[in-house]
Amino acid sequence: MFNALIENAFRRAQENGDLDDLPGAGKPIAESSLNADPFAHVYAESGAMTPFSELRRQIEEARARLAAASDPEEQRAIQTEISGLEMRKAIEMETWKRYG
């Protein structure tokens, strides 16, 4: 039933011309844009961030703060934060793989 709803919506969009001017229309998706982050190319073209890329950004930001931190207590706190973000990212990716 869900597939039929999607197919009907897609067909209506095609008939209305809503899909005519999309960037990259008719071109294959570049293999380099297919990675562990599903639909990353769709988000990239729209300017939005996937949950995975948002977590990646947060991890990179925390690593930069860790590199600049000199206080051992602050370093431990940032390392704990990074560990939590890495775990969330791994859980999100595994959930996506299992349940799409």
C-alpha cells in the first residue's frame, strides 16, 4: 500500500512537470557520491545535512576543540563528548542499514 502511494505521488509529480527542472535530471548518480551515508547526494544537492553528516560535523568540531584544549579536565570532557557522538553516529548508521 505504501509503495502504491509513493508511486502515485511520483507519477502525479511527473505529469505536473514538477520534476522537469531538477539538477542532474537524466544523469546517473556519480559513484563517488554513493557512500555509507545513504542519500547524501540528495541532501548535498538540496543544501541540507543528513543526520550522519551533522554528527560528523559535530565530531570534527569537537576534535578541533580537543586539539586546542590544554587543560586535562577539559580534554577528558571533550573526549567523552566525542565518544558519545561517535556512538550515536554508529547507532544511527546501523539503524539505517537495518531498517532503511
